[in-house]
Amino acid sequence: MKKLLFLLGSMLVIVFGLQQCKPDSTEIPEPEENYKSTPDTIKRPFNFPPINIPVDNPLSKEGVLLGRMLFYDPLLSIDSTISCASCHKQENAFADGGKAFSTSVFGLTKRNSPPLFNLVWMKDFFWDGRAKTLPQQVEDALIHEQNFNAAMAVSKLEKDSTYVALFKKAFGKPGNITQQKIEKAVSQFMMTLISADSKFDKVMRGQATFTQLEFDGFYNLFMKDTGNVGGFGADCFHCHANSSGASNLTMMDNNFHNNGLDYAANFNDFTDKGLGAITGSFTDNGLFRTPHIRNIEVTGPYMRDGRFSTLEEVVEFYNSGLKLSPTVDPQMKFAHQGGIQYLSAYDKQALVAFMKTLTDTTFLNNPKFSNPFEQ
Amino acid sequence: MNKSFFLSLVSLLFLVSISSCDKKNKGNFEVKLNGFVGAQPLSFSNTIYSDGAGKDFFFNRLKFYISEVRLVRTDNTEVDVEDVAYFDYADNNWKSFSVEAPSGEYKGIKFNVGLNPTQNATNPDDFKASDPLGPKDDMFWEWLKHRFINLEGKADVSGGSFVNGVGLVYHVGRDTCYRSVSLSNGNFIIPDEGKKSINLNLDLLKVFKEQPAPIDMFLKPGTQSEDNDLSIAIQFADQFSKSFSYSE
């Protein structure tokens, strides 16, 4: 009897011991019922408009971190070769630096990748405005630029215990991974991409001063109208500054224009219809979203097809290279003569010098926005 | 004790009666903007208009402010109903507004196009975007203050391809362009605790054809309300303010 008890006892101890030897479960516990992620905030820069974070996607530290990882992780593409960062590089203010046309193994991208920053003040996304919210923009880019397959991406992420844990931390209950959560997380990271610390900003804050060349470029050319007869400013501000408030420094008009890039003989003669292809209205053909002018020094090549390599070429285009078409923006008052024509060599230098004051090296080097897998 | 209880009860009943009085004799008054070009509805989509006198044109932007909106009673007294309203014809959120107004019969509507000098001196950054005076794209420049009217489009000769067309850019602002409008078109009633909607009709063809100062799109295709083109802004403000009507 004693022996039997001893044997039974030993077996119990062994079974218990084996139980302890089992490897750690890969199951990550569901978040507690009342789990809340850690709220995150974005600081409103000097003379920028209020920031409205979408109520259905509040920022959390965990959400932003997850979004940053997803942004840089090629796992999201169908063959795990392309991430958002393949075409949106921090050193180029998250534009592609001219490389988007060659990085995609699925073919060339149709248009120059726009830079990504100050997105919380934008109302439309993509050159043609086909997305109205950041999650929509993320979804579109994933599908069309990364050949994204939602089910496959979710499945790949579910097999990665790090991501399983990160999704639970970012979104709480229920702790599953969905396409919607991927889009929300990437959007959260992108909302934190704020660029507002260039020399231009410092001048506006009274912490730096323009050189004479930069001063003339901004106040006497960029911000001055051409007038109806021409002869003074370069009239850049109508599209590249914001006219909604006394001192809105976003430097974008949140609007669509045909800037006279290509000749078109009639409303349907545009090779790239832009906004018109989205709205279905022929009077919108050839219109594109005004691109960011902040960080323009590093976001080349310029225009939607990257046709200009330098800022000097861009300035010369507006001075003498405009083409006529039925929807050329009414603000391009001198398109009929190919541009304003009267910019002197000094004027052109001044405009370029001013534009270079919009480079925000703090943003370009901010470790919070860099590739988390390379740290 | 009984006396104070009685007094409290009377006070309570008095307050209740006051608050219920507040709700009486009032209704909801809604103003909906309807754009026209002559008899045609104004559309920014796939639509070319003709003035019947050699010009074709299209529009792609119409934004403007009205202020000091008043209703005219049948005894000619006026009721203030709204300080300021903003219209953006491309944005359904800003194509109408509604206010609480005393119920009763009215014979007309008065308002001013643009902002009065006090409103014009405000800074959009001090208001929420949801406020008519808050930040609105393309409607404010620090040196000229609010744009009262922003109309953009393009014109060409009839049958033209618009390749050689003329850009239309009417950015009208500054206190000197503030204009009053007085409209009547039969009496209407705002029902007690009910709702009355009217259509505020704006005919852009009248802006360019109304006598005695029609605006030739080719000769005066735009204004920024700067000193050198302010005369066009003034003429445009005059014409614009004469191009409204209302209908039920």
C-alpha cells in the first residue's frame, strides 16, 4: 500500500513537473475588459490651425508605435518586399526621392509619391483626391502600391506573436487583427508626422531672420500677386499658402488646380485626368491636389510625374513654361503667354532661396519617425 | 414654514410658465441656397453655360457671406434672426442654415452681402471651423481681411474649346464692398413650433447681365479687391447683391 501511494505520488509529481516544463503558451491573453491604451497627443505648432483627431481613431502611444512598425514592415505586401517606406522615405520628407518608379516589383507607380507630413490638416489625399480620410488613403496605397491582400496580410500578422501583442495593446478588446485596425494604426503614425520647425517657421516665430535674398523671395515674390497686368509678384501664395486664417502656416490651400503643365486641345484631351477621373466631371479634368511646398528642397523630382529635377526648373516653368488647356486654373493669369515671363535672374534665385528655408531638418532626422527595425 | 413652501411652489410654477412661454411663439426658419445661371440650376459638374450673347462659361467655385439677416413683418418692423451665414456651393454642409425665429407672418427678408466692419475685423483663428466666421479655405487674407464673395470659373467665345478661354476670378472683399439686399415675394408664415424653409435663389447670369452695369467677362475677368482693381470688386458687389430672390 505504501508502495502504491509512493508510486502514485511520484507520478503526480512527474505529471506536475512536466506541466511546468511545457513551453510558454504563444496565446497572448485577451486584454482586460477595462483595458485602455495610453492616450497620445500632437502638439499644435505656432500659427497652425487646431488639430482635429478623428473621434473613431484617437491617438495612443501603442497605436502610433504599431503604425510605425507597420509603415516600415514589408510584411504587409503580398510578397513581403515592399513597405510604405519603400516609396515614402524620411530623408525625402516621406516622398520617394524619384525612386517610386523603380521600387515596385509590380510595375511602375502611376505618379510621383507625395511627401507625408502635416496630414492632420489635409482634406483630400493622393494627387487626384480619391481618398477623403487617412485610413482610406492607407487602404488605397496598400492595395494599389503594395499589391495588398487583406486576408493574407492579416494572416501573416496573426502568425507573428509580436504583432499579436501590439495589436492587443493598441486596440484593446477584442484583441483580433483586422484590415481596419491596420489602416487605423498606420494612420495614427502618419498623423504624428508634423513638420513645422524649418528656418521659415523660426523666422515666423521671431527666432531667426531671413537673408535679403530669402526675404525678397518670400515677401516680394512668393506672397505678392501678379496683378491683372503683371509686373510685380510671382503669385505663388494663391495655391501654396493658406488663406483661411490670419496666420495659417500650413502653406497649402487644400485644393485642386490645373497648373498649366500640359497642353490639351479640349476637355477630354488630358493624358492624366486627375480629379476629373474621380468626380466624373470634364471641367475637373487635368486638376490635381496642390502639393506641399514645405520641405520642397528634398521632395523632388517635382510635379505629379516628376518631370523637373531641380527647383530652378520649377521656377522657370512658372515663369515661361506654362501650357494652355481648357481647365488651366483661372489664377494662372499669364498662361496665354507661357507664364509671367518677367522674373529676373535675381528673382529666380530669391524664390529658390526662400523655398529652401522651408526645409525642416528636425523633422527629416526625427528618430521618432525613423525605421524602428534599424534601431 | 407653510408660507415659505407656498412661496416656493408659486415661484416654481412661475418659472415653469416662463420657460414654457419661451417655447411658444417661435418656429424654425431655414434658408437654402439655390444657384442658377438664368433658368438653369448652377452646377460645377459637366456643365457649360451660355449667356446668349457670344460667351460660354463654367464655374467651379462659389463662396460668400451674408450678415445681419432680418425678417420683415407685415407691419414693416424687422426681426433680427442671424448675425452671419456662410455659403459654399460645393459643400453641402454650408448650403443652408436654420435659426429660431418668432412665429408669424412675414412679407420679406433683408440681409447684407459680406460682413459688417466689426465682423470683417475678426480673425478666423479665433473661431471654430464650424462657426461661419471660423477658418474657411480661400476666404481670408491678412492684408485684405475676409473675402465677401469668391467666384471662379472660365469663359470663352461661344462654341470655343476653352483652351484660349479667360479665367474668371472674382475675389471681392473690403468694407467698401459691403452691400444690402432687400427681398420680398409674397407673404410667408413661420408656424408656431413648426418649420419654414425658403430657397434663397442666386442667379449668376444676372451678375454679369444686370443693367445698368453688366460685367463683361472678357474685359473684366476678375478682381482681387486690391487698390488697382477695386473698382471691379465694387461693381461686382453691386451686381451680385442685385441677383438674389427667394421662393417658397
